[in-house]
Amino acid sequence: MLSYYGQAIGGHLSIMAAARPVDEWLQNPDTPAPLKQRLERAEQIRSFAVTALDLPDNASYHRYADLHRAAAVWNVAAAPVDSLALKQWCFWFVGCVGYRGYYKQGAAEAEGAKLRADDKLEVTVYGVPAYSTLGWLNWLGGDPLLSTFIHAPEGELARLIFHELAHQKIYVDGDTTFNESYADAVSYLGVEEWLAQRAGARVREDYALVDARRRAFRHLTRQTRAELDAIYQQKPAVGLTRVLALKADAMVQFRAHYAALKARWSAEGHPFDGYDAWVAKANNASFGVLAAYDEFVPAFEALFRREDRDWPRFYAAVRKLGDLPKAERRAQLKALMDGREQPAA
């Protein structure tokens, strides 16, 4: 564990050492013009996060680092062969989470290989473009903009910045699904306001296409998760062998439905294969990671509407949920999704 913390501390410090103030990049004649344009837009998005979304006004995202690699970190996640519940790792300060992060892809792949040696686990290793230090290191310069996401389409760039800043606003120890679903909801709701108030027609059109594809894919994966959950709950009655056979059938159907979804996109004139690699390797661990990010997004969106789309009121309501015991917190989130939550007085 000490060696793990060593790579984590060293990896983050290397990112911070590479970061320089955005103004320096903008004033440097050697900075490519496309990068300057993206940095300027990122700073406008950062300002909007404070003034319109009531997100933290601090040192984060006012510096930029070129990492010369494809991802900021690589995460490892694992789940049993008969469950979507992610293996938990517990860390100082952040509590327990359903993944373990590495700054070198090789180290993440090695950890994944160790976990795969246990035939009772399924494993996924995936790169992520950004992460949050939850505001704890703003005194050292905060989380920087990174080359791993700066050239994303404008709507996605805004979504990512809003997501990471949301973690700095509210974070509940030991509840990955709550934290990620809340931050994802903030990112979706926030980008709606950004697009409506600050973006041009082309940016809105591009985002609408990306978002429609993402929603269709997430709908498919949610359906598949529900099917897998129902299968796994049959284990006491039918046994593991039968459960695994039913699971295999469900995965065949999932991939068939995805092929049909791709065919529809092509027929509509917007072919896209960006989910192919994920689908090819999909397993309980990868489905579990998706669940962490989107399971309760509809609940937080409903909470935002309940609070009259008022950001300070919304955050206050999220904090109240975060203060509840985990079981009660989840019960209230499910009630919000089911429409059983009564409007605030």
C-alpha cells in the first residue's frame, strides 16, 4: 500500500510540475493557435461555472499541462462473475471507492492481471482524461487543465470541467455511486445552461448529436444491467452454472442490440464506432463502473427540478442527502427517480 501511495503522490506532483498558468500559454508565441483558442474557451467555461452554476471559485483549472500521453490516469475495477457490485478499495482521505488509479498504464495493466488470476473476478482497466483532488490541493495550484481533454468538443469540455468542480463542491466519503451520479448530473444540467447562454448554433448541434448517442447507449446499458441483476438474483434458486449460462445469453443479446443501434446511427447518416472497444470487452466490472456514473443521475436531475432549478438550493439538498446513512440516502434517491418524492415545502 505504501508503494501505491508513492506512485499516486509522485504521479500527481509530476502533473502539477508540468502545469503553467494559462496566461503564460496564451502569451507564448510558440503556443499553437488551436491550443490558445481552447484555453481561452476553457477559461470562459471556468468563469461560467462560478457565476452561473455556483461552483467553487478557486485555483483549479487556471493552469494547463501537456502530459504527452493518452490519459491522466488508468483505473482498475473488478467485480464478481455473478454480481455488478464493484470491489472496494479504501484510501486515506477519500474513503472507499470502486476503483484503483495508476499514473502509468503498465502498472494498471499489471494490477488488472493480478486480479484476473482470481477466476471469481472480472476486471476492466480504462483510461480517464481527468480526476479531482476535491479541492484539497488548491493551495498548491489546484487541478490543472490537461492535454488529455482540452481538445474535446466544446460541450464535452464544459461537461468535464463542471463534473470535476462538482466534486470539489460536495463529496461523500465511501459512496462512489452517489458522488459520480451527482457530479454527472451537475455536468449535464450545467452544460444545458452553457449551451443555451454561451454557445453558437454549431456547438449546440454537435453536442446534441453526441448527447443523443450517449443517451441511447446508456439506455441500452441500463437495460442490460437490469437484466443481469435479475439473473444474478436467481443464483440461490438455480445455482451458479445456470446463472452463468443466462448471463452469457444476456451478453449476446446486448451485443446484438448494440449492433442494431450502430446500424440505426449509420442509417441516419451519423455512423459512429466509438463504443466498439467498450462493448467488445464488456463485463460485470465495466457495467459496474457505468452504474457508478449514471445510476442516480435521473434522481439528481429530479432533485434539481424540485428545487426550481436553483443551484444553491440544489446543493443544499444534495448535502442533506449526503448526511444521511447510506441506505436511507439510496432509498430517497430511488424515490426521486420513481417520482415518489414530494415537492419541497
